[in-house]
Amino acid sequence: MENYHHILVAVDYSEHCRFVAEKARRLASLYQAKLSLVHILDNIPMPQAQYGTVIPLHQKSDNEPLESEKSKLLRLGKELGISAENCWLVWGLPTREITSFAGQINVDLIVVGSHGRHGIALLLGSTANGVLHHAQCDVLSVRLKDGLN
């Protein structure tokens, strides 16, 4: 098996975010791989922007929700020892943007959290399931349980 060289962890700021990110950080350390962090913005309006827009983290705007998202991502990156140049905020649809962005920055492993949906929730799909089926690289789905791990 070939080692991973660039790992991308997708975070959503849920209660499990740090658990998933820490697993990715340990894998990156094990493989001596570059670790990047991405958060997909799908919950705040982005006027005059297209899907797939990478948001510059150090460029200030008057958009308070956007500035809050930038701060959260940079804080998480700092806690995990990930430099700001390897933290990315992308506006769009999570499944599509995670897989597309991973290709743009030459990732060979994507790490995402998964709740292991059942029944109708499974049929409707999830971000982890979408990433698994659309990524052009390996995907590690970290199984999440109710409550913090």
C-alpha cells in the first residue's frame, strides 16, 4: 500500500468535528502527510458568488456570518496545528465541493464523519455517502455515535 501524501479533513462544526479532525491529524502524522482542513459554507447567503467559490480567509468583509465562519475555521486549524494556508472555506453544496476541491488541491485521502444513517435517512443520502461515491481518491468515513466520542 502506498502512503498518503495529502489528507483533507472536511469539518462541519458539529459536536463531532474535533473527533474527526483529530483522527485525520493522527493519520497525517503517521504517514508524514500534509493535512488540510475544509469547511463548506452552505448555510449563509453569498451574494454575487458562484458555487465552488474559495473564500480568502485573510481578506476582511462586512459580512459578519462569513467573518465568524473564517474565525472558527482558523481557530480549529490552530488547535490542530494546521497552518492557515492549509485551511479552506468553500461556498457551495458539501458533497460536490468536498470532492471537487480535493481534486483541485491533489488530495489522496478525504476524511469525513458519518452517522451511519439507517432507513429513510440512508435512502436520502448524506454528505459522507456522497463523498464516498463521488471522490476520485480514497475516503475514510469516521463512524460517529450519539454524544461525544
